[in-house]
Amino acid sequence: MAAKKTFVLRIDENTYAALEKWAADEFRSVNGQLEYIISQALREAGRVPKAGKKGEPDQKDPAA
């Protein structure tokens, strides 16, 4: 498992409350829900680094 980086996130109370409810609805912690949302957004944007190429964006398949 890759090492995890910790950081501070400042978020307004209403957004946090909505996030907390969403996380509970999907049986995740708020932290787990944030990781899920970020992972999904990175995949959809084609910005997930390939394994072994830390920090480099995913190469899009030109045949796709």
C-alpha cells in the first residue's frame, strides 16, 4: 500500500454537513468519501499516474 500524505483542508460547515451525510449514505468515513471523490475525478480527467511513474499523468490511448 502506498504511503498516505496528510494535509489540512478547510471547508465550510454546510459543505461538510452535506459531505458527512453523503459518506454515511455510502457507509464511508468523511475521509474515505473524499478519497473516493478525488479518485473518481482524477480518473475521469485522465490524470491518474501509471503504476511506477509517480507524478506523471496517465497516457491516453490514442486508439481510443
